Amino acid sequence: MAMEITQFLLAAQSADARVRTEAEASLRQFQEQNLPLFLLSLSFELENNDKPAESRRLAGILLKNSLDAKDSARKDHLVKQWFAIDVALKSQIKDRLLKTLGSSALEARHTSAQVIAKVASIEIPQKQWPELVGSLLNNMTQQGSPAHLKQSTLETLGYVCEEISHHDLVQDEVNSVLTAVVQGMNQSENTAEVRLAATKALLNALDFSQTNFENEMERNYIMKMVCETACSKEAEIRQAAFECLVSIASTYYEVLEQYMPTLFELTSNAVKGDEESVALQAIEFWSSICDEEIDRQEYDSPDSGDSSPPHSCFIEKALPHLVQMLLETLLKQEEDQDHDDDVWNISMAGGTCLGLVARTVGDGIVPLVMPFVEKNISSPDWRSREAATYAFGSILEGPTIDKLAPMVAAGLEFLLNATKDGNNHVRDTTAWTLSRIFEFLHSPDSGFSVISPENLPRIVSVLLESIKDVPNVAEKVCGAIYNLAQGYEDSGANSSLLSPYLTEIITHLLAAAERTDGAESKLRGAAYETLNEVVRCSNLSEASSIIAHLLPAIMKKLAETMDLPIISTDDREKQAELQASLCGVLQVIIQKLSGREDTKPIIIQNADDIMRLFLRVFGCHSSSVHEEAMLAIGALAYATGAEFVKYMPELFKYLQMGLQNFEEYQVCSITVGVIGDICRALDEKILPFCDQIMGLLIQNLQSGALHRSVKPPMFSCFGDIALAIGAHFERYVAPAVQIMQGAAQVCAQMDTLDEELMDYANQLRRSIFEAYSGILQGFKDTKAELMMPYAQHLLQFVELVSKDSLSRDESVTKAAVAAMGDLADVVGENTKQLFKNFTFCGEFLNECLESEDEDLKVTARWTQGMIGRLML
């Protein structure tokens, strides 16, 4: 029997902190002591129309939070809790939720729809709650069903389709859901609210509709309803219909041919005359078509070796009309348009789509866009000048260099002058366009660049003047300098044309990073990122003294951040952001100067002071800084080698903290990587710290609370530690391999249809093989026999992976082959019989020897030699 909890729910929202805290504690206690009754009571509260809206709202939130969580470990725990509840009691909760769909209160219906979908996401994949879809469809077909019940039912169907996989419903259920949804879209029979809910539900149901779209009659009916709905008088419904068309464009591209004339007319009318929210989706339809065709062209390339999916060339067929339509959108800028990346309006959407069209059709776009550019680039109206510049910048990726080079060469000086245009928008877009020119038409290493020794002084002069402009323009100028520097990255031993300007560029970037007006536009971050790229891509033989002078300047700036006044959390965040940027610069400087023997001493001489700064940064306890400082420490370990051991006593507590930081799992992951760097630097000198490191790694790998993405680097770290300490790894080998075997078993049971899960499985499999290889190589010539008990498991795992040719990637194959070779090489004669028994080895190696990946072929040849040597 449900408990009366209204007063607690209301008190938990009281303005009085004491009342609120007591009520929250009571609710928490109820939840912990009797979860089934707690959830039942919440479902009664949510259903009861006589209860206050406030208590029902909180009841719904608590129900949702009891079934779902962003954190995967927490979610697993909640799912287990739900499965543990008595079936009869769960049925009562689900009945209450379904009854709530008929409530007169919109908010209660909406919340119930979400909660039902969360329960469905837990139960339907396990073949539980089979009657749910039938119950929902009954609400739609029952004579006299009120409009609000239909609306909430359609909303529920949409949420359920969003939460579950299309494999979870049988085709009859999909057909029934689609019928109900498409009927709900019917204009003559339903209210606007019902039609909107139906159209949104269709968007989520499209993934389930593969079979229906293969049937021409069903497909025609669905497309007819979507196209009619795209002409509804309500803008919100038109927007939802165009969202469906965007999804159809990518999911069912192959069957669109017959509908394209209608779709062009619909989208064209929307772009030219509809409200912005609708027009944006109409443009997005064409962006989706472009994405599809770009993907298909990549399949067509001779390198891919795949049989290509059908390519209907929709963009090419519509090109003149489509380009004209998109060019017109560029003139629809907003007067007070914000320059933030998060802002999205019709002119930005049009320019983005134009860029995708250029990538789709290449050279064909140039003669269609250039007349617009030439007509508007010198117009007295700022909108025309900005639109012409945006159009020019948008088509720089896709067409061939031969087609673009004359046009860019002719326009470069004009653009350099336009950095002084009287309008902020025009200057912003001009700097962005220059950045794109340097990104796509500046590759001296490949033999072409629009930049020459003759025009470089002018370009640098303009950029360094423009970096003093307002923050949004200065940020784009940083992007231009970034791409300019990147073009010279591969100059190698040859002189870099940029070297004479480095001091000046670095000075201006540091000044931009110091600007007090730069925080709003992300200028500081952009300036430091660009500084990193300028240092990274510089020619060290020409720039070593400049970078050596930059080192103490950045160290001084980092030291000054420790003394910043911290009054608010905002102050703390700004300090953390600045420290992260400066640690990032130090990392790049350390990597650059330690890359050559003649400049490495600069780092070694400053290493103590650098390390002191990093330890002080850790003292600030900010995770974002923690990441950057950790990465820089990894670079310092590489630079100082065995000498790094002197920092370990003080650093070690922060490494432990990093390994235990489950909440900010990226910090944990980076810490694992840095431990690998330190192992490579210290070799056996890492030994005194290994008991604690291995203890934490094994503990973490056994924990359900740690984000799964951190686990593969941890297995790889086993290999790093084993390589560093050699025979001393003996004491860890049993627990380490045991957990590796457990993880290998998990890989074998993963759902191969889930793309995200397969990516993770590949990372996990590769890291397990890397761990085996590291341990084997660590024991070479000392205690190789210790690995004999695990040899069979390793080969069984390799065999399992070898059979999975569909989902394993090249890196997994390479790691598996390398581990086999290491087993034969290290354990030797004792594995001869095993290799004879595992007949798959020869076939697998032959497959690898036929690969186009040169590294894989080399590894496979080596492994073949190692195994062959045993068989003599």
C-alpha cells in the first residue's frame, strides 16, 4: 500500500532551508529503507489529480532519478535495483504511470511519458513489459479517447522509440506504432497538440522503419504525410516535419529519388519565406544530403576498397538552384549578430551548407559562387560585403587547387585590405576566410602555397595589426596565424620562412592572451592554442633561442597565477583556466626543446623550477589544471629520463589522487598515461612505487564505479610497468593476468551491433594484447617460464579476435599479432605444441600479410618468423 508523502514533497521545496533539509532527509531515508514502496508512493502522487502540481512535479523527478543516471555505473546500480523489486508491485507502479497519461495536468502527463520510457528502456530489451505497446496503441484506437490522452500517448511512444533499440520490437509492433503515429499526424482528424506529438514521435520511430521504407506503398504514404505536415499552419509542427525530413535524408537516402522535386520545392519555399526555426531545418535537409554524398564519394575512392553504396548525385542535379538559394541566405545576417560559436542563424546555416556543397561537387561550385562574390564584395552595404566574403571562404574546401589558386591569388590582397573594413562583421568574416585560405591553400611541403617570400611580410604585418582588433576578430586572427604556422610544420631541416617573424608573432600572441576584454570571446584560449602551434611547428635550429627565452616568461606567468585573489568560484575558474593554458604551453616547450640533444639541456637546467610550479598548481585542486599539468609532467619525465626519480616522493601523492579520481575520469585516464611515461623514463627506478600503483590499478579495474573509458589505458599501463621493472613484475603477474582474462571474457560477450560498444571493445582488446606483450617482453631472458600457464588463454583470445573480422580494427589486429610473436619469442620452445594445436595462426597471419597496412605486414612477417623458428 502506498504511503502519503505529499507533505514531505512540498516541504522538500520550501524556502526555509531547515524545513527543506529535514524533508529531503526523510525522503532519502524512505527511499533507502523501502525502495519499492517509495516508488509506488511516488507513482500514486504523480497520478492523483487532487494533489498539488508542485508535489507531483517532484514525485516525477524522483521517479526518473530512481531509474536513470548519466553515470554508467550509477545507472547499472539503478537498473539492478529495479529488477529486484517484486513483479506485482512493479505492475502497480507501471499501471499508475499509464493512468497518468490521461491526467488533466499537462506537466504530469509529460513526466509520466518520460518515466514510462525509462522503465521501457530497462524492461523491453529483457523481453519484459510485452503489453506496453499494446496498451499505448489502445489509447489511440479506443472510441472517444480524449485529445490530451492521444497527445501524451504519442509523446510516450516517441520517448520509448528514443530509449530502446530497433532490435527490441518485432515488425508487427513497429507497423502498429507507425500506423498510430502517422494517423496522429492527420490534419483533418486531430488537434494541433496531437499532430505535433505525432510528428515528434515519428522522428524517433524512423530508425525502426527500415522494412516500411523498403515497401513503396508504405513509404509513399509516410512521405505524403510528412510533406503535408511540413505545410501545416503551425510553425512548430512544420519545424518537426522538416526535422523528420532531415533524418529521412540520412537514413533513407537510397529511396529519395522520386520525392526530390517535391522536397526541393518544400525546402526552397521554407528557406525563402518561412520562420527561421523552420528555414534552419530546411537548410539542414540539404546539409544531410551533402553529408551522405560525401561519405559515399569516400567509399567510391580507389583507396577504400569497399563496394560503394548507391550515389544519386542529388546535389549535382540541384546545383544551380541550390547554390542560388543558399547565397540568398547569406544576406540575412542579424544586425546585432553575436560572434559566439554557439549562435546559429539562417546565414550561418546557409554558409555551412554551401561549404558542404563545395565538398560534395568540387570545382563545379566555383563559377556559380564567384559572380555573387564579385558583385557584392565592394558593395557600400556591409551585409553584401560580409555575405560575399563568407561565400568565398565557404567554398575553399572541395574544389581543386588548380581551380582555386588563381581566384585566391587575385583576391588575397583585397582580403588583406578588408581587415580594416569599417564593419565588425565584415572584419570578423574576413579573418575567418584568411584562416581558411591558410588551412587549405598553404602546404609548401606538398609543393603549393598562396604564400611566397614576397607576400609573407605583408601577411604577417596585417595579421599582427588585426590581432589588436575587437576580441571576436582577434580570435579569428589567431586561427589564421595557427594555420599559417601549421603550413610550415614539415619544413624539416630546411629553413622556415616564418622563423624571422617568430619573436614578433609570439609577443603579439602573449599580448592578446593578456587582454582584459578577451575573456568573453574565448580570445585568451585561442591565443594560447595558437602560441602552442607556433612553437610546435617552428624550425628548432632557427628558433631554439627564441623558445628558450619564452620558457622563463611562461614560468613567470604561471607563478603569478598562484597569487591571484580568489574571492568567488568565478575567480577560481578563471585561475584554473589560465593555469591550464600556461601548463599547456609549458608542455609544448618541453616537448620541442627535448626533441634534440643540443636543446634538451635547457629543459634539464630548468626542470627543478618547472616541477615546483606543477606541484604548486596541483595544490590548487582544480581538475582542468590537473589534466594539463599531468600531461606536462609526462613530457618532463621524457625529457629528464632517470633523473626524474628525484621528483617522485613529492609527486606520488598527486599520482595516487589522480588514480582515485573516478568522478573526473579524464584526470584518472591522463594520470594512467603519465604513469606510463614515467615508467619509460625511470625503468627499474619506478619499483619502490609499484606496489601502490599496481594495487590501485587492479582495484580500479575491479570497480563498477569507474568510467569504462579509463580501463583500456590501465591494461596498457600493466605492460609499461612490466617493461620497466622486468623480472620484478613476478609478484603482480597472477592478479594482473587474472583481471586481463576477465576483461577478455567481457569483450567476447559484448553486443556487436552497438557501434559505441564495439569501439570500446576494440580499445579494450588492443590494451589487453598490449599488456600481454609488455609483460612477456619484461620477462624476456629472465623469467619467461612464468607466462607458460597463461599462454593457452592468450592464444584462445587471439583466435576469438581473429574470427571477428567484421568489428575488429587494424590496431587490434596488429596488437594481437604482436602478442603472438612475443609469446613465441619469449617463452619459446615450450609453446611449440600450443602453436601446433592452434591451427588458426597460419591462416590469420596470411590474412595480415595481404593487408594494405604496411606496419601490420611487418609485424605479421616478424611473428611468422618467430613461430617458424619454433617449428624447425
